[in-house]
Amino acid sequence: MKIFGVTGWKNSGKTGLMERLIAHFTAKGLRVSTLKHTHHGVDLERPGTDTHRHRAAGAQEVVLVSSARVAILHELRGDNEPRLADLIARLTPCDLVLVEGFKSAPHPKIEAHRAATGEALLAPENETIRAVASDVSLPDIDLPVFDLDDTGAIASFIETTTGLTPRRAPKLANDCFALPPGVNWTPVDDALATLRARLHPVTGTERIKVANARGRILATDHVAIRSNPPGANAAVDGYGFAYAGLPQGDTIQMPLVDGRAAAGVPFTGTVPMGHAIRILTGALLPEGVDTVVMQEDVQVDGATLGFPAGVKPGANARAAGEDVAAGKPALPAGHKLRTPDIALLSALGLPVADVHTRLRVGVLSTGDELAEPGTTLDVARTFDANRPMLLSLAEGWGYAPVDLGHIADDRDTLRDALDDAATRADVILTSGGASAGDEDHVSALLDETGSLHHWRIAIKPGRPLALAQWNGTPVFGLPGNPVAALVTTLLFARPALSVLAGGPWLDPQAFLLPAAFSKSKKAGRREYLRARLNDDGQVEVFKSEGSGRISGLSWATGLVELADEAQDITPGTPVRFLPYSGFGLT
């Protein structure tokens, strides 16, 4: 069990903070217990109740039981008050014990503070207090300071401090892919909105080193453990002084004190008013220094510094926390970490990050006609292009690809493969066999689960999309045609996988650019054409719209999206271009 405390003076806001923290953690599926230290004269029940009468008659311990709760009332009767560790040992095992009071106990704590109470902080005199939650700014406290009402940031700090890990996310509802009654033909935007509203993360969480966390998705908000910069420091090599002590005149003359301040080697004395000190980039500003003049602008004659007037107050000095202050949010839950984010979290004192486990994306191909590339010369066989394409997409998006192989059109074999896949993957992508024909065994098996829903999406290419669950694992049944499979994966599976992995819903990047082609489009379906930019910055499309022309996928650098309505496009007409790079294809 993890233990964390909330302490503070009377009316400091600690009970309200406790209440919000309990609600926050229980909403994340954690089991939370609490301990509160109260005044010795407080009675825990009204006089006249049955158990109160038992205790008054001399019972040492009374157990009160109902269908809703169990309470144990133990009379000390002169015995010493139990230690906190003994009290915790009595609790049923849980994920987190939040302790209110017990300020001298050794567990880590946050101190609640309201300026209106007029009470001094406990923090400076109590080493077990790791942070302060206040309703006012406290710049002189050498601890992370949180807004008293920022429950999320405080909870994230508790998770980081204790090593608390949220529980595995719940499974998706079995009917999460059901369309509204009477809906058979689904516009693209409606299909995307349905997925976005019904999906949630299905991955667990883990704690890993920040240095190893590139590409991982944060499971909680992460806050600064230490300010950046941690102390006021010099931005340049030069000389530091107090601006208020500058003499008058066009040319400034100031005596230099002995010594210097360097990064990692601070000057421990105080610089007198009207004096200057040699200071190097990154060095902490000594006491008595708030402004720095660049060394290129000065002249030094022995122990005297000279430079032109006109230096502004605070010049070339970085304030403590001017980038990010301790206790303030650094990166939010759901953020996928990039290399610059690794630098930020490291600079803010975070050695570890709470991240979602990598989403395991299983990829399964089906169909008697498929063969592994290069294994046959039989023209009746088709080389499997979908599985390597989809596995490559999953890996490129930062997920853990799981190759589930190729299964022939045999229902029993496919059933065994899906059983195995549900234990090895968090989500399954199948290609082929997901329509409603006699040989569409994927659909037939998924239909047995009662969760199968065929989405006839108003899109070209890629109209059929089967969505279901197998043993609680979501399944995306993609078209067998590689062009259609790629388009539907980019548009539907990519944002859905991001949400399942703990990240945000991902909308494609799009630019309005002039067309370099002509086309008359009918109303009714949204169309996606393989496209790329020419040297004039216009969008040209592949010579054939046939979905069997896989070479067009490689020729293109993106897609042109044509709206559901009828359109007549001529050269120069603005069209919506979706670059491959905006889909995370590199």
C-alpha cells in the first residue's frame, strides 16, 4: 500500500483537499482508504445509540456491522495512542492510504495552506513535507508549490512521489461499435464521431526512466519537481551588480569585489551595494545582484569596472522558475513524448515518467488466395501486402506490432487464431473476410460474439468496415484491397488506436492547395485520391483511381480529400491535401 499525507493548520483547507483527492483516485479505479487524526475529546457517535451504550458500559472494543459498512470502535482507556504504522496494519489492503494529520509521522506529506488563516507554514520545520498546496503564491518556499484547488496536479505529484500506478483501464463495452437504430449508411464524419465518443484507453500503465520514454504516452499529468531554472542566474558572461546601486553619469564606474560566480560554483558572500562581481553564464546570482552587463560592453582597470550607462534593470538575468515553476504542469496526460519533451522533464527534476504500456497491435491476414511475398509463381495467388504494411504502420506510430500471421479460409483455424490473438494483443486489425459474403469467415465468427457491426461508410475507397470484439479485445475488420486498407487505417484506425493507447484523438493535418487536375465528382460519398505536390506547389493526382493500383500509394505523398457533395474541379480549384507526414508516415 502507498501512503501519503495531508497536513496543515486548522481551516487550512486540508479536509477539502483530502475529499477531492479521494474522489480523484477512486475515479481512476484505485482502492483508497483514509486515516484522520482528530482531537481526543471527539466522540465518534451520538450518545444514546446502542454501541455508545455498550462502550459506556465498559466494552473495550465494539464492532458495528450493517449491509453498507463495518466500524470498529476501540476504547484506549488509558493505553497509549497507537502508532500510525499500527493503525495502517489494521486496514484491509488497498492501493493508497491518505492520511490527514499525523504531521510527525515519517510518511511523505503535502501541507495545505490558506493565507487567510494567518498561520505559519509547517514546511520549513518538517522534512517529511514534500510540497505545499496554497491559495497564494509562495515564492520563498524551497518546495514545489501547487494551487490548492489544482487537484489533478497534486494527485500527479502524489503518484510520482509514492510510485502509485493507476489500474489497468476497463474493457470497452460490448456494444460500443453499435450504430444508432435505423442507420445503415454512415457518412465519414458521423463514423469518426461515433468512434471518438465511445473509445477509451485499454492499456495499463507503468513507470519507466524518462531517458527511455521517447514515443511513450503519459498516463498522468506530470508536474515540475523543481523550477527551471532552479535559481536566478546569469544569461551571459559578464559582471553582476544591484541596479539600484548604479551611480549617475554617462559612464559607470564600479569597484569589483574579490572572487567570482560560476556555474556550479556560486559566490557565497554578498555583493555590497554599488559594487560588481565577475559572473559567468549559468552562475547563480549572488546576494546583492539582480542585473548583469555583458563582458563585451565593459572595461576593467585593475579592480574597477567601467561601462556605458543605459543598462536596463534585470538585464541578462534569468529569474528562478521563469521557464517552469516547481509544482506547475509540465506535460499533460495523453501527451506522446518526443525528444524535446525528454529534455523538459529531465530539466524539471523528473527521473521517471508514468506512461501507458505500449498498445499491442495485432495484425492478421485471411484468405486462401494470399501467399507470403516471393513464395510462389502461381498467378492465382496474391502476395500479402496488407500485413507488412499494417505492421509497419503500427511500429511507426510507436505501438508494439504483433504479427498474427496469415490464416486460410478455415473457420476453426481462424477461431483458434483469434483466441490466441486476444491474449497477445490489445487491438486486432484483420484484412479480408470482413464483409458479409459466404466466405467472409472473419465476419461470421465475429457475429457469434454479438458485438459485430458492419459499417457501410460513405467513402471511396474502403466502404466496408467491420468493428467488433473478440474475448473483450477490439477488432477492426479492414478491406482486403491494400489501397482501401491503407485509407481506412489512416482515417479510422489511426485516431482510434491513439485513444486506445491513452493518447488524444488524432485529426489529419490538411492544407488547402490549388489542384493540378480536373475531375467531376458525384454527390454521396467522400473520396480520397492518391496525390502529391508538383514543383509549382499544386496538387496532382495519380493517373488511375483504380484501387488495385498499389503503385499509386508509393507514388503519392498524401491524399486529396473530396467532400461528400458534388464537385467540379479544374486546375487551380482549392482542394484539401492531407500529407502522409500528417498521418505519421515517414
